[in-house]
Amino acid sequence: MIKIAICDDEKNIRSYLASLIKEQNVECEITEYASADEYLSSGIEHDLLFLDIELKGSVSGMEMARQIRGMRQIRQPVIIFVTGYEKYVYDAFDVDAFQYLVKPVSEQKFAEVFRRAQEKKKTLIIQYAGANKAIPLDNIYYMESQSHKIVLYIKDREQAGLRRLEYYAKIGELEEELQGRFCRIHKGYLVNLSYVDEYSRTEIILTNGDKLPLSKYKYEDFVKAYLRFMQ
């Protein structure tokens, strides 16, 4: 399920973009917003955001994007700007926008950008060292919760070993976001199911040799999730 937001002050544009999304034949949940204030006050996190740069109101689309990128505690959406002017394309890079669509949006262009945005969601976007960093999910062995931080144990291709990355996030929100590919095996661990080598009732061994505790309360859910993933 992809959570998609459309933020544009023109109702007809919101309706048109929603219709284009529905034509892509993906399981999604679409929420429409008429202003930046409405979006920001909702507190809802999204995977994909179609955002009008020239939003009317106290907060422009560009300023809204800057505010979102400054929120370290939330899941960062893939932002696609929708604008009537190509002059904004360079500003889009300042807020790590994925792409921009010029109004009127063509169906062919939309389909192409949407497909590429879906591919980008195969990465985890995190706030690290003052910037947004994209980590391919395939590179993550597992995640560990430590206080208010998440430690990612990822492949280091140059050294063929493990590398740690820490950033601020909540493991419960990551569990929801990554379900189907990652599984909560313990209150402090999320494991990438593709790297599970073997398991017992109390322990999981990964393909890199790491051993992680498997909670007795999570055992049945883990086995079900792992079998679904393997199928």
C-alpha cells in the first residue's frame, strides 16, 4: 500500500492527478490537501507527495517542502513538484525533490515519473549528517532501536563487511512502512527477510553470520511473514 498525498489549491488539478494515479494500477491510498497548512497540520505521513510549488496561502509549496525536509522525526516522502513554470526546476533540487511535472500534465509523462518514483521507494530516505540520504533496502541487513535512534546495519561494498548508520526514527513506524520485506523479530530489531539464513525458536542467523534474538512473542508472526516472503 502506497500512501500518496496531493497538495494543490486547485480542486480540478487535484482531481486530475488523482485520476492519473488510479490509472497506474497500484494499491494506494490517496489524500488531497488544498493548502500547505492543511497538509502540515494533518500529521499524516506519506510515501509520495505531489506538491504545487505556487500554493496560495501563508506557506508556499517550496517553503512547505523545506519544512518537511527539516522534520527529522518523520518518514520522508518522495516529492514530485507540479508547476506551471519550468523556471522552478532548479529550486526543486534544493529540497531534494525527485522530479517536477509541468502543467498541463500529460498522461505519458505522469506514468513515467510515477513508475520511477515507485522504484525510488525501494530505498529508505533518512536524515543523516544534515542532508537526505537514500539507502537501498537491499543493502540493509537489519535495524536496531537504541533510545530514540535507529541503527542500520548495512552492506559496505568496498570493505565487504558491515557498516553502521545512526539516525533519529521510531522502529514502530519503520515496521509499518517496511512490512512485507522487513519483520519485527524483537522489540528492538527489524530484520530484512531476504537475509535470513536459518532460525530457531529463539534466534535468527543472517547470511552474513550475525545472530539476532527472536522473541517468543514474535515467533509465529515471523514464521508466517518469512513463509509469505519466500513464496
